[in-house]
Amino acid sequence: LVPSEYATIESAVDAAAYGDVVLLAAGIYSPTRTINPQGKPVTVRGAVAGAGEPTTIIDGGGVMRVLQCTGGEGATTVFENLVIQNGYSSGDGGGMYNYPSSPTITNCTFANNSATSSGGGMFNVSSSPTLTDCTFTSNSADFGGGMANYNGSSPTLTDCTFESNSANN
């Protein structure tokens, strides 16, 4: 439980064992480093309001990438009920970066994230995440403002919305 048992999301994810669920209370969290499950099949679950909209916000402050999966995470690594906002990368994937990983992402909003290269909201390389009921809004990058997919990436998107994202190319 964050913040009652662990002060930060990063410390809770680091301490989580395989199969654990990290529960985040409603509120705004400003991590000090990118959240990375490091190959562990864990669930990071935020709170929701009465209509099911996420009330847990992870804010990169415009200075850092918010999430990344770079340890071969599969479908049993889950992110749900989160707003991932104001992430930044001087390369790829301001909101989330996946290589070579294919996590499950449900009921998440990627908003106002940016990358100087590709995938303002999400960047996938050699990755095929599964996204359900996600929204990508007002993300920006040079290529793929909302999402960019490279090297055979083939994400599965169900009931996802892309709106007001921008790319220079």
C-alpha cells in the first residue's frame, strides 16, 4: 500500500515479490526516478472514482520518463487505473518505454507526455503490450505523438482513444 506502508511507488515496486499487487491510494505522486518493475510480474493498481475513472496520478514533472518495462515483462506485469502525465524523455517514450516487454495496461490515461524523438505517450520497441480502455491525449514527439511502434512491435488496443496528440513528422 502506497503511501501507508511504502512512502513511494518506486520503493513499493522494488520491494514487491513476483505476483504482488502494489496498491496506490488516490492522489498525485511525483516519483524521483522512473518506475520499472525490472522483469517482475507485478500489478501496479491505482484507485478509481465512482464512474471508474482513475484518481491516481503519476506525474513526471516534465523532467523524467514515468514508466518503463525493460526486463522482458509479459502480460502478467499489469498497470491499471493510472493517469501517467507530464513525463519527458530526451529520447523515446516520455510516458512509458517498453523494450522488449509486453505488459498489460488497463484503464490508464497518458496525458501531456513528451519525447524529443519518438512516442510521446508510449514507445514500444520489440514489444507488444495489451492496452484496454486507455486514453492518449495531448502527448507530443518528433515521431508518434501518442504512440510509436518499432522493430516488430504490435500492441493490441481495445477501446482506446487517441486525441489531440501531435508529432512533427
